[in-house]
Amino acid sequence: MSGVSILAGRSGRTGSHWPGFLLRRAVTLVAALWATCTFVFFMTALNSADAVRAAAGIAATPEYVAAQRHALGLDDPLVVQYGRFLAHAVRLDFGPTLSTGQPVTEVIGQRFPHTLVLGLTCFLIVAVAGLSLGMAVAVRAASKPHSRLNAAFNGFSGLLTVVPDYLVAVALILVFAVGLRALPAAGGDGVQAYVMPVATVSVSLTAVFARVVKSETTRVLREEYIRCARANRIPQWRLLLGHVLPNVVTATLTYAGIMLAGLMGGMLITETVFGFPGVGSLLVQAITLHDRNLMVGIVLLIASIALTVNVVVDVLIAALDPKSVIARS
């Protein structure tokens, strides 16, 4: 039986809250997207002159720059530009890039699949490795609180969480690209292009996620119902898989959602260091070229992903844990 049906079946009063709950989350999503669109528009509008001049080049005459601004509608009143921007944004039409003239959606569409594959690969590795490692250490620490494994985990994972991604990337390049010559330092085709970027992103995220899982597992293992289950001599594997794991997954959903949203939005440093053709490196390129339309399209894509993932996580938490603050809201 699904979490939603379980929640609805507890009482008619609880079940009746779902339409209102979903409606509030949908309204919040739309309002947040509108606020993001408004903020991005006015921030980029303040720098539109530099964007046109940067795209035209230093040799462009003032007349040519003025003509380009007129062609793009940048000499219209700001209110008119804002209305036109919202009307086009609803249709996912952000106009042409100022640097190449290609449609913004087409350029982003060429890059986003690479970021999607990279992000999902990292997420799966971090989720599996972090969940397994965190639970294993927590179970071990519950039986031997002062074990060397617990101390080593706390120290090593704490160190990995503060190491910047660019240092990990440089170290991997020196070892695998320069030293062993096993992988390309940048670019590459097929699986090789993903190996070092995935490793770079996964190292620190796995350490952080494993610490979160360890903390939540330790809390769950101290619950009264776990002690009762142990007193009833329930096998360890059944206790962990049937009672501990579901509660840990529910408790870590919020962090997992934040992590997934960040990965789907592109990894600016990692993609730039490895020359990876993703959304993150494209955003850096757009900022460098003052490409207003491209910046707007990428930022709104990232914001839309983050907000949508946040709503999905809220719904999942409310369905899996009816007693949560989110469900009661």
C-alpha cells in the first residue's frame, strides 16, 4: 500500500488535507518561480548595455551597439521589457544567445543531458555509499562506542567535507591524467569523460551524507521500539532493513533532495576544471561573455529544478511520515 493511501486511510479528516496541502505547495512553487524570474530579470537588465557591447566586440561602433539594443528591444521601457520577458518565459522562449545567435533553449538542451547523467550518477553513488557506510558505522558504534572505526570515520569524513572540489579535481588530474595517463585531463568521450568529474563530486558529498545517515541511524537505534524489537530477538538483518532503514531514509530525504537539486543544477567548478560540457560550465561561459539571455535561461532552469525537487520532497515526507511538521502544515 502506498504512503499516500496509508495516510489517507488513517482518518477521513487526515485524508481530506491532501488537496489543500498539494494546492498550497503548487501555489508556493508558482510564486517562487515568479519571484525568481522577476529577480533575475531586473538583475540582468541593469547590465544589459555591457552584455550587448561584449557580444558585439570592442571594435563595435556606438551606432552598431544602439542598433543591436533596438533589435533586442533593450531600449524599450523597463516595464515593457518585463512584461515581454514574462510572456516569453511562460513559453520557455528566452530568445537568442547574444554571443552566437542560437536559441537559448537549444543551447541549454545540448548541455543539460550531460549534467543530468553526471548528476544522477553522482547521486546514486553518494546515496548507496553514504547510506551503507553511515549505517554500518552507526551500528558498530552502538555496540562499541569507543571503537577505532568510529573515531577514524569521524576524523576522515570530517576532513573530506572541508576539502574543496577543485583540490580533489587537481589531485585526480595529477594522478590519473599526468601520472598514470589513464584518463584525459579534460574533455574525453564516453565513460572516460565522466570518471574524474563523478569522483570529484562524490567524495565530499559521500562524506557529508554518510555523517548525516550515521547521526540519524544512531538516533533511531536509541528509540524504545528498537529496544523492544531486540528484546523479542528479532534478527539483526530484519531489524535494520525493516525498522531502522525506512526511518533513516525518511529522516534524510530533505538533505537528499537538496543534494539532488544542487547536482541537477550543474557543478560549476568541477565542470569548468575538467572542461565538461554541462550546464555549470555553460553558465560560467555566459557570465564571462555577459550573455544576458543565456544567463537568465540557465538560472531559471536551476531555480526550477531546485524548487520542484523541494516540493516533491515535501510531498514524500508528508506521505511517509504523517506526523511530520510538513504533513501537519
